[in-house]
Amino acid sequence: MNKLFLKKITYYFLANFFFTLPKKSKGIILCYHRASNSKVDDKNDPNNSLTVSIQEFRNQILKIQSKYRIVSLKEFLLHINSDSNEFLVVVTFDDGYYDNFSDLLPIISELKIPITIYITTSFLSKNKSYIWWYELWHYIKSNNKLIFDGYNYDISRYKNKLHIFNIISRTIINRENENSWQELKSKIKKFNGNKISNSINLNIKQLKMLKENDFVNIGSHSVNHLNMSKLSIKELNYELKKSKKILEKILKYKITDFAYPFGTENEVTEREFIETNNSNYNNAVTTYNIPIMKGCNPFALPRVGIDNSINHKNIFGLLSRYSYLIKDLFKNLKL
Ligand SMILES: [Zn+2]
């Protein structure tokens, strides 16, 4: 038995144990990206963390349902201000991937669980669509050298590829080196075309079909998926209002729900909460990793990300708010 294994066992034991303690939190909003049937063809792709298999997704939902009710975002918003002590679960998906339509939709209909899918509107159109994290990895994977910010990187080894992917991703998210990114982006576009984005995103027709399903609610995830805290007020308002308008025009339906791109404390703060409130939305979700308490600001709703490292067997550990405390404890003790 190695140390990591022991650490994991102890962590989940404690998380599950504390989960049985009396709780005040109103529930949890889960943030998925993709649930897919397809086999992973590039095991090294860091973006794989965004995808859970359909089988695993089904197992997670069944496990959650054995103990809790999964409700729509709308019902959850009413619940937040109620006196009920019930712990409720909400399921959301971000970005707008093709497999939300092809693989997830049948499962949603079968399990009859309400979900909200947040759409980045520029991903919908073939020419503008650019899911940079997939395009960037494809380029890095296929090349041995890369120039970024005046530096020449040797990326022949996997370790280096991953390292440079993380460095460039951080730079893009923080909008620190826009010129270098635009330069690299045009090189990637020449090399990849838009083929990766076009093969994994939803198109307008599929989006309309998703909306026709009674269990699916559609929200906005901005126009261009940018770090909102780095935008001017004018740009921020464009992202909020334009995406809402585009979706309302396509779906002929009032869009009231918003998800901030990336969504951590680094990308969204008070200014974004206020502007979203002023843009005719009714609520917005972050990826702040904190419990949802009664009276919580509806424009700053925390969510917990589910990546492919989560297993249904320990999902209750993840649902536990105490798991955050325990995680911190482990981090501080450097176990
Ligand atoms: Zn996103």
C-alpha cells in the first residue's frame, strides 16, 4: 500500500463520515462538461479531464438519486430561500459540446433528470467556432517545436508538451500576452483549420433539438468564453447581452441563466455579479468551491466541477461540504 492510496482512503472515509453530520447547506450544483460514449484516442490529452464516460455518468446519477433529489435550477433557486432542510442536487453542463446532444440526451430522457446546459454562442457557428483548449493541444501534440512570446520551445517530449500547454493556457485565460497568443492562434489555424472545434461543438440545429427536450434547460456561457474580470465594461456587457440575444433568437425562449467562463475567484468577482444582474438575467453560476447557504447571492452561485477523476463510488465524499475542509487540512499538513 503506498502513501497516495492511504491518503485517498483516509480522505474519502473522513469525507463520508462528516457527510452524515447535520448540515445547513441547501445543496450542490454540479458542473460537468461532456459525457460521452467515444473511446479516448489520445490518452495524453489534458482535455480528457473534461469528459466522463456515459456509463460513469449514469452510475453517478443513480448513486446520487439513491439518497438525494436532483432538481432543476429553477426549483433550486426557490429552495435557496425556503426553510426546507433538504439537500438538493442540480446538474449542469458547460460550453455546448456535440456529445451533449448525441450521447447525453438519450440518458437524460431515460433517467428523467433535469439539466441546464450553458452555451458559448461563438462555438455554435462553423467559421467562428474555436475551442482553443482542444485546438492548442492538437497543435502541441502534432509538433516538436513551438514559438511563443519570443521563446523557442522544444516540445518533442510529452512532459514538455504538457508543461507548455499549461503555461500557454494560463496566459490565454489571464489575457496576459494577447499578441503572442494571436500570433500562435493564426499558426494553429493554418495547421488545424477549425476541424477539432467543428467536430466537437454543437450546431444550431442540434441546440434546437436539445431545447425541445423537456428535461433540458439552456443558459448562456457568454459569446467568446473569455476571462470576464479582464474585460472592459463595454466588452463585458457585450458578452452578457449579445449571447443572451443570440440564444433567444435561435430558441425563441427567454434566457435567464448564466454561467461565467472559467468561473473561479480569479475570473469573476463583484463587478461581474452586478453587471450580470443588470443584463436581465435571473441568476448566474461560478465555480467557487464553497457551500451554498440560505440567502446566497443568486448571481454568485457556487458549483463543484466533476472531472474524469471522480468515481461514482466516492461521489458522496465530493457532495459533502466537509470534503472541502478535509482537502484543505490535507493540503496544509502536506500529507
Ligand atoms: Zn466553459
